[in-house]
Amino acid sequence: LDSANMTPNEWLHIAEDIEQHYDEFDGFVILHGTDTMAYSASALSFMLEELSKPVIFTGAQIPAGEIRTDAFDNLIGALLIAAHYKVPEVTVYFHHHLYRGNRTQKVDAEGFDAFASPNFPPLATVGTDIEIRRELLQHFPNRPFQVRRLTPPKIVTVDIFPGFDPAIIDSLIDHGVNGIILRTYGMGNAPVKDGRLLASLARASRRDTVIVNCTQCYRGAVNMAGYETGKMLSDVGVLSGHDMTAEAALTKLYYLFSAGLSVAEIRTQVGMNLRGELTPPSQ
């Protein structure tokens, strides 16, 4: 399956395979196309509840059949870590680095160093030695492992840009969208001068649409108190995504809407650090 064709159904198939064989193995390595690997790793980080074993996504920029492939280097590194190190979370291993899965983004369409974790350091670096940053790892759970099945709601990602027409938001609301990942400028800013966007977002909030503000910047976090425009977004019900990637925010909403929570509870948990996907403001 080309990874461009991944859907929540495929995420569930992966999760159920792990669930079926969870007690048989010390760790799991998932071979995955690079285009949507960050989405899949983020989704599995939420779906695999109380995870106590390594689940490592890896792949290649050049296919395994080519002479210059990076496939075997990535695969061997992932297998070594999965077999010998206790890393109780979903990760991505690529080009000598192990990243927290819900912190990763694909940042290069061609280069071997295709993935990065802009707002969180690598969990491990592989050279002549394998150096694990144990102080960064998630804590081991004290409850049994289980899989959260997703019942995907209607979630969209919307980029703000100069000349953005708020009618786009109105149309999404009228089509029953449950959640919007709003990718804004800088620390969470958007055009509010004429009030039209604010009115559309306020209407969406009143209709129980959950709106999460994520920055378009490669690195950094949303701070909606940093500028007046950000504060105005907060006043109409837009939630801070802090330093979450858009991939993590999207899959987190999938997870929260599938957990049987009320909209008020979902809005509260958006800003909570559930799987290491965000840095709380106090940190």
C-alpha cells in the first residue's frame, strides 16, 4: 500500500496486529512509506494506550532494491533498538535518530535525513554507540495495554493566508465538521481586522466545532496571549495547540472524539499533554 493511501482503517489494522501479538514480542517495528509516516506514528501514539514496549516506524527514501538504498540502515537500527532497549512509546527511527512519533514531521522530500522533531530532542542517536536519552522517555504504565478504536469524526486542516475568505469556515460548519486544525501565523495570529473571521470562528464554537490553533512555523509554539490578535481568537473559543505538530493535533482530535467524551471534555484535553505530544506552557 502506498502510504499516500493510508486511512484510519489502516491505523486500526496496525494497532490490532500489535494487540494480537503483544505478549509474544519485546518490541515491534513497522515498515511504512515516508509520506504519511508522521501521521501514522502520531495516531498510533494515541491509540496504543498504556504502552510498555517499543513500537518503531521506519522506512526509506530510496527503495530497498536500489544500490544506494537507506532501507537496511534504517531497518537494522530500528530492530536493534526494539530488541534491546526499553522505550515504552511509539517512535520514528530514521537516519540514525529515534524520534517521538507524535513530534515528528517529514521535512525533506529527497534527502536521507527526511524526518525531524522541531520542538523535542531525539530520544536516541545511533553512531558507533546507541545513546538513549532515558530522561526524555515516557514513563512505564501501571495498567494493562489496550487499543483505542477510532471512530473518525470530520476533521480538517485549514491554513490561514493573506486574503483568506472566512466563508471557507462557514462552509465547513454547514457541512458538519467536528474539528478544525487552524494553522496560523507565528505565535498563533490571524487576520481579525474586519471581524469576519472572528465571527465565523465564534459561530463554529457555538456549533460545538473544536478549533485548535497550530503555528505554521517549523519551530516554536502558539502563545495566544502574546499578541492581541491571538487573544481575540481565544475569546471566540479557539484553543491553543501549544507546540504540537499539525499531524499530532489532527490525530489527537481523532482520538479524543473516539473516546466518548463530551465536547467540553475534548476541549479541556486538547491542551493536556497525553503522550508527550506537547510541552505545557509552564515547561
